[in-house]
Amino acid sequence: MARILGDRLLYRDQDAVELARTVGYEEVCQLLWDRADAAPAARLDDDLRAEIRALVAAMPETSLPLDRLKVVAVLLGARDAFRYDLSTPSVLVAARTLAPAFVRR
């Protein structure tokens, strides 16, 4: 999935620095998931974005990024009606919701 060639980091034989310059976070996730038939990352609705912002704002200032990740994952999991479905398509749909939730914009 990833390898180092000289001084370059490659994801699926594509230069990671070039990917960072030219495509979005969700598109890189898609490349790493290696599922050409899968839908793109979900766009979070405004209500969910507001819930995430309020939840993160309520956390102590000393919270680490991993702390925020865990709290947001719990929120998203609680909202997911299919959270117990561990089939590949269901897991990919959940991942496509998680990915944009963790990227600050």
C-alpha cells in the first residue's frame, strides 16, 4: 500500500506529496482503500457539523487530537443505524463519514 522510494513516500505508487498538493483528503483515503467501485466520501450535513463542533468545543483545551477523534467517533457511531453491520460495503460507508468528520475545514 505504501513504500519509500529514495526520498519519496508513495501511496499505491503515487507520490504522497503530489497527492497532498493536488487532491483532497477523501480522495487519498479512496486511493488507500483501493475500492474503485465505492462511493466518494460523504459530505457531512450542517447539523452534524454543528454537533461535532459543539462537542469538540466542550472538551478541555488540553485534549489531544486522539481524544477528539475518539469522542467524534462515538458520536458518529451512535448516529449510525448500521453500526453493527461489519460487511465491507457498510464499513466503507462508515469510513466515508468518519474521514471528513476528522478533517478541520
